[in-house]
Amino acid sequence: MASRGNRVLVPEAKEALNKFKLEAAHEVGTPLSEGYNGDLTSKQNGSVGGQMVKKMVQDYESKISK
């Protein structure tokens, strides 16, 4: 299976996604910064992704419950 990599489907959203990622990292206490973050552990990176998904689900649930 060929890897597609991480590609942004909507280029205009790239800046907003980066801001969202940095906010999620701050919320879980992960020292994520602009640029290289290869010194972070898988657990730290996973907590950022998990926080992002959690916030997206909460946002969706709040929209459908109205």
C-alpha cells in the first residue's frame, strides 16, 4: 500500500490547523513548537492528536444537539 503522507486537502486551512494543533498541545501540556518537534515522544504527540479529536467531537455534538 502506497503512503499518501500528510497532505492538506484545503490549503487555505493549513494555518488554522496549525493554530488548532498548538492550542491542543498547550491544553495537554505538550511543549509543541513551530517547526521541528522530533524530540517529542509518541505519547506526547498522541495526546495532542487525541485532544484535537476530542475537541472536534465536542464541537460536532454541540452543533447537532441544537
